[in-house]
Amino acid sequence: MRDFAWLRRHQQGLMNYFTVLIRNGPVEGLNNKAKVISHKAYGFRTPKDYIRNPCHCMASLPLPQTMHTFA
């Protein structure tokens, strides 16, 4: 009986899961995507650029024009 004691402790949360049907997958996917982008952004010189990178990548915004172009 002790093996099922956790069911009593988490009964309300389990019932809420089946009642509301909200999934955590999309939020976890965005968190993972932000983490990957931040790892790619290692070495940016300013915090402003570091913060701007995930915003542009996750929202599919165009990158701002820079003074230098690389061919």
C-alpha cells in the first residue's frame, strides 16, 4: 500500500491534468530552442546582442542591417 501513497499526495494534480488537458510540450520546446540559440550566441560582445538573438530567431524576424557584409 505504501507504493501507491504518492497517488493520494498527487491526486488533485492528476485529476486537474485530465480535466484541463493542458500540455507542457510546447513550452518545453520553446525553452529548448532558446537554450540552443543561447549556446550558439556564446561570444557576443554585448548583452543587448545576446538578448536580441533569441528574439529574432524564435519570432522569425529579419536581422537588422549591419555596417559590414560578408560574402
